[in-house]
Amino acid sequence: MTEQEVLEIFKKTGAILEGHFLLSSGLHSNRYFQMARVLQYPRIASTLAGELVARFTGRDIDAVIGPAIGGIVLSFALAEKIGVRSIFAERENQVMSLRRGFIIEKGENILVCEDVITTGGSVSEVLEVVKSYGGKIAGGCCLVQRGKHNLDFPVEFLVKIEVENYFKEECPYCKSGIPLVKPGSRNLSI
Ligand SMILES: [Zn+2]
């Protein structure tokens, strides 16, 4: 699958919208991401996961982990393809941790995933969780890589997208008089 083909799927399912959006940060952007909209289709999620899993052929992977909520469905889809456990990390008193009886055995090889990676903040918090259990990082992957992340290991992605963010005063879309859209959900990926 080419990046263009994946992008078409994202657009068709409404996972990526193009226009003039007000983000939860207050910035204006030309793109809005909501990966839950593509991952709500299990067969598409499975196809996309297959594309990512192919990049890790021959790699030892004992489990897949992602941060809640964005990483849960992708982790499940990846783990189903590989035939291993799918777990997720979530915040407890602001600290990313494993709950619900999930554990990582010492020495297990863990694939870390996230739907959209920007700077890699949530993923690096998940890394700390994996390391705290004595797990090893088998690799990282995501559906969308936005710009450049700060992670110190390679991350596989299906599409890389540069997103324009503007302060209201400098927004060219405002200046062109294009109506500003506030996405319905506060659960933005950006
Ligand atoms: Zn604007």
C-alpha cells in the first residue's frame, strides 16, 4: 500500500479532514485527525495493521502495547496479526501505568504503537512503563507521523503528514474568510 492509498482511506472514512479547524489547543489548523473514525471498521483496521506488521517480519515480539485511548484499537489489530497479547497503558493520577491486571514479564519484547505520533510524548511514557517491568522495546509504529518525533528509536508509520498550525491572528484561512470549524469531539488527536 502506498502512502497515497492509505491517505485516501483516511479521507474517505473521515479520519483526516481538510479545511479550517479550531484545535483544543486554541490554534487553527488546516487538518483535523480522528483516527477512531478509520479504526471503527475492523476490516480496514486489520488491513492497516497488516501493513505495519509486515515491517517487523522476523522480529521477536511477545506483546503489543499502546497508550489509551488512541493506541488501544491499533494495538489489538497489530497483536491479532502477530498472534501475541495486546495490552494498553493508561494514566493513573497522571502517571502512565499498567492496570487491569496487565503485566510485562522481564525480558519480553514489546512493540509500542500509537494512532498519531507528533512529538512522541505518550509513547515515551509507555516506554518507561515497559522498561519498569524489565521489558525490551521491539520497535515502534503508528498510523500517522506528524512532523518529527523525539523518540530515540525508529518508528514505522503508514503516512507522514506535515500539519500547519496557526495562532488566530496569523491564520491565513481566517484572513481568506473561510469559516472556522470546531470539531464536535474534544478528544482530538492533535
Ligand atoms: Zn483561522
